[in-house]
Amino acid sequence: MDKKLATLLQLEQNGKNCENLKELYYLITNETSKLIDYDQAFLLGPSITSNLEVVSISNITTIDSTSPFNQWLENISLNISKSDKANIIHPIDTHKELDKIDQSSLQEYVFGNLLWIPLKKTQNNIEVYYVLILSREAQWKEHELKLLEHIANSYAYFLFANRKCSIISNIKDFKISNKYLKYSLAGFIIIMLIPVKMSILAPVEIQAKNPFIVTAPIKGVIKSVDVLPNQSINEGDLVVQIEDSEYKSKYEISNKILQVARAQLHSTSQVSFLDYTQKSKLSELENQVQLKIAEAEFAKSELEKTKIYAQQSGIAIVHNPKELEGKPVEIGEKILFIANPDNVEIKIMVPVDDAIFLESNTPVKVFLDNEPLKSWEGTVTQISYKPELTIQNILSYKIVGELNFDDDEDKPKIGVRGTAKLYSQNVTLFFYLFRKPITTLREWIGW
């Protein structure tokens, strides 16, 4: 008996030294065998749903909550915990306390005698409830139950003392009892309901509004681009030259053919004065001369189109003129833009993840990189319905807007970038702060 007493005291001392619930679980299921002989020990603790779940099994390090045995054990524990004997140590009467399904499962698991040991501690309206189930082939003796009753009280106290290590326990123990806490919570809820303007930040770029598009009037290869980026251009200036060797050859050949046709017409008209039979050919030759004249004029017009001139004054918008040289172009293919530097608009690319409800005339505030201390006011004029990939390979919606200028105010230069702040309808402060977490959570849980 003295040896049992020493073991009991040692178990209590070891329980006091446990630093967390995991160590205490191991002590309860494995070290208790030094006090009482048993084959297997199962410790069940509270879950989020307030039911009992298996938290530790003797000689097993990892608990599989989906295993049929653990689910069976949790099921019988739930049934017994609702009975009159839930709070007393007693051998489980498998015939009375288990239904037929649980009895048949018990035979599959080949258990002998099961002992129900509740580990319950209540203090300051806080309750900790665990259950330790022991199994062995031999019958349970009265003096063993007395020892287990004593150590069970100690275990319950240790579990209660270590409940702060459990997040679930903290959630269950949380109570709004302090009036200042109540007032703070009420104030927080009221603040979260304050209406605010929904807004997002997105990259913005100044672009030309309604620029003149210089296109290829003929099919060919670009010989040279005679303007530089942002270069001032006057109406009638040469901007692009297309390789003209082929068109020059066609023009020269068409002129030669025209000269031959005219010479043939002239000689036939001279001969017709002596030979009346030649007069019948004059009408046909005259038609051929007119056709050759039209072909020569067409060849001349195509040769003239190899030089493209500016149709309006402005500045050239072209990325790299050298890259265009030698590039084949089709009729109507875009080459560059000529824009009015005083007629500009903003282009905003809003990523799909940041998209909010926007309408035309929505206010916009623009901060340009070259003037970080100055802001520009504007409004949305056009919103694309379909997202597109940006240069950074980000799927975004294209939004076009106009800036509000004074008559004497300098306009921002085309191509300048910055950040735009777009405003939407009023929302609560809670939604404004937690919109992205809510969206991410919804995508994660599929709600």
C-alpha cells in the first residue's frame, strides 16, 4: 500500500509540473498505469460542438479522428455522459448502457471490462469536463476505484488549471461580464456601422484623347519613321516613308507602256490618211491609251503614298521608331499616333480582385509620379465590361476618365503614370475594412 501511495503522490507531482495540455494528456493515459493495471486508456475532452472527442490514447502518438473506433468511442461517451452515472466512477455495463449497435461494435474491438472515470471541475461558473476510459480483462476492484477516484480529482484540477492552453476552452470561457467591456463592444459595433465611401487604388496613365491614327495607305515595308517620340509635328510634315522601289518600278513601267500606246496611236492616225482601212483601229487604240493613262496615274498615286504626311499638328506618340523600320505592313495597319498635347484623358487598370461597383461620372482622384504632392480631380467616362491582361500580365478592367482642368492650368504630359483613387457607393466601415478577407473566405469555403 505504501508503494501505491508513493506512486499516487508522484503522479500528482508530475501533473503539477506539466507545462501544457499535451503533456498532461500523456501523463493521464500512460503514467496512470503505474498506479492501476490496465490494457488501454482513452481520454476524451470537449470539442467545439461541446461533445466529447478523443484527445489521447495510451501508447499512440497520433489521433485519427476519422477512424471508426474513435467515432464509436465518442458515440458511447456521448450516450453515457447523458445518463445518471455520468459523474461517478463506475464499470460500464455494456448491456444496459450501450445499445445493440455499440454492443456489436464492442465485440469487434475485443475489449474486456471498461471503466468510466469522469474528470470534472467547476469553479467561478467555468466547467472543465473530461472522461478517462480504462479497459482490461480482469474485473475492477473496490480499492482500485478508491485510488482512481482520488487521482481523478487531481487530474480534473490539473486540467482546469491548464485550460488556458486550449483555444477551445478560451472560447467557451469567454463571458461579457464587465460593463466597460460591454460598452466597448457596443461602441465598436456602432463604429463598424458608420457609412463611408468605398474606394480603391489602381495604376493610372495619362493618354491622348481622340488622337489621329497614322495608318499604312498601301501594302509594303516601312523604310523609315521620320519623327521621334513626343516630337512636335506640323500639318504636312513627313512622318513615315514606305519602301518605294517596287512602286517606282511599276510607275516607270506604266509610263513606258503609255508612251508605246501613244506612239502606236500616232503612227496609226498618220497612216489612216493614206489607208482608210486603218481608221477602224483608231477608236480601239484611243481606248487603250486612256487605259494606260489611268494605270500610269494609279501607279503614280501609289508611289506618292509611300510618303506619309501628317494630317494635323501635334506630338508623335510612338514607342521606338527604329523597331518599326523594316516591318511589313498591310493597308490600314496602325503605325503611330499624332495627338494634341492639350487634349488628354486618364486610363485606369483596375485588377479583377479589386473591382468594385462603379458608374459613369464616378469621382476619381489622381496622384502622378512626377508630382507626388499634387492631386488631380476627375470623373469616370467609360468602363469596360470585359477584363483584359495588362503588360504586367494582370487581369484588369479598363476604365477611362477625364481630368478637371482650369483654363490656365498646365496639362499633365501624355505617358505619365501614377495612382488613381476611385470612389464607389457608401458602405459600412466594417465592409470597407474587411472586404478582401470576406471575399477570400467566401472563395475558400465556396459560399
